[in-house]
Amino acid sequence: MCAPIPISPALRRALLPVLGVLCCLAACSPSKPADDAPQADAAADAAALPEAARARQQNYADSLGEARQFIQRENLSAAARIVDVGLRKTKEDGRDWELYYAEFQLLSANLQRAAFAPLESLRRYADAMAIFRVHDHSAGQFEVLLELAVLEEDRGDFAAAERQLDEAATHLPRIDAPRLLARYDVCRGRVEAGRMNHEQALQHFAEADKRYAKAKEKLAQADTLFLAASSHDAQTDTRRARVALEKAAALYGEENFAPGVVRATHRLAILAERDKQYKKAKALLTKTRQLYLELGKHSDAAKVEQHIHVLPE
């Protein structure tokens, strides 16, 4: 499932135990009938569940949703607290709840990846994947493969990322969640952009943009537009880059997500300076500086202030 990491021999040796775990877990044989996504089955079987089980099921679903929102808003400590509680409780509740355990473990792996702990991240992805495979849970397997592709893409191994995405594509006929389908296109787009195939990347970003817009996933849509702006810029299409960034900034603003607003505003300032629109660039940089201060990022604010001082009149 996961290609060996083509780096130093020492790190390759360190990875061998993790890759062994991945291979062993992939060979697990099912211990109960196949399941689809736990949320989908839960809705179908809710009437047959005791009231306490229904309440527990709803609590887990709500916790997963909340943790995902915190991750998207880059509040990783809050997400980690929810995920840790979810892992502990689902493990205590036993096999009847192990699909929820796997979903919490998937988010835990994402958090480890964000903390620059790839080996631990791989171990947790393997743990989640083993459970999803036991239950023939395509949506779970699909999401793990997407996140593994991101892990590889972050490292610059685009061939390995593409292999993960090719395997994910085999699950596409069974995937109907807009969030996951959009995420697939984002991952494809990122790999193409990394290979400097910006036209193909933009096609994937455009598809993801439409899916997120239809699902009213504003933050994810804004992130996609930000990526699209980078590809437009790489094609020296400043106008389209600016349009994408302005739309992203507006969506971030609607969601009160200041880190996104400041990133988009800063990039818009750089585009304005490049076009020799110095008055506009200064206004945007001044706004950027103020946003960094509000976020407590004083070092970034100081760098922007220095940039303002060297702008031509």
C-alpha cells in the first residue's frame, strides 16, 4: 500500500517495522460481515438500536465532525483532545464500535502528520486501514489512501502519491460523499501541480471547487481556490490568480477564519507589487500586518512592516 521511502539508508531501516505492520495488517481476514460507512449504516439501523446505543452513536458522529472542523481551522490541540477521548471510549466500547475507532485513528494519523511525525502517522494509518478492510469499508479505505497520498506529496514523492491515488480510484464507484470526492480531486491536483502540470492541476481544482461549493464547504473551497491561484500564477496568469485569491479571501472571511484571510491578503499584495500597483500593494500589506498582529504573529507582522518600508512610492 505504501511505497518504501527513497531516502537515506538509516531512515529506510527505521521505516521497515512500520512497513511490515502495513503488510501484516493488510492480510487480516474479516471477522464479521462487511459494513459500509458507519454513519450510513447507523441511519439505516437507528430504529433497531436501544436508546443508549443511538445516543452513543450520535455522540461519536458529532465528535468526529467537531474534530474535523478543528483540524480544518488549524486548532490542532483542540482536535487532539477530542480524538484522544474518542479513541479511548471506542476502544473501551469494544468491537461493535471499531469502525468509529478507525475513524478517530485516521484523524489521529492526520494530526501526527501535521506534527511532522511521519513514522507514527504511518502506523496509525495502518491501524485504521486494517479495520476498514476487515469491514470492507470503502469510504474509510478511500480516505486513508488519500491521506497517504498527501503524506507522500508533502515529501515530494509524487510517484508514490500517485500510486496511492490510483489505488483510491478503485474505490470511486462506491464513494458518494461530496467531501471525499472533492478531496480526491484536490489530491490529484496537488500532485499534478507538484509535477508542474498546472493545466491538469487546474482541471482537478475546478472540479473540487464545484463539489465543495455545492456541499457548502466554504473553508475547503477556499483552500482549493488558494491552490488554484498558485497554479494560475505559475502559468503567469495573474488575473486568474487574483480572482481565485479574492474569492478565497471572501470565503475565509465568511467563515471568520483569520489565518486564511491573512494568507490570501498577503498573496494579493505580492501580486499587486509585481504588477507595479504599489499603492494597492501598500494597502494590502498594511491590512496583512494588522491581521498578523491580531493573530499574535508578531515576527510575521514585523517582516511585512519592513516590506512596506521598501515599497516604491
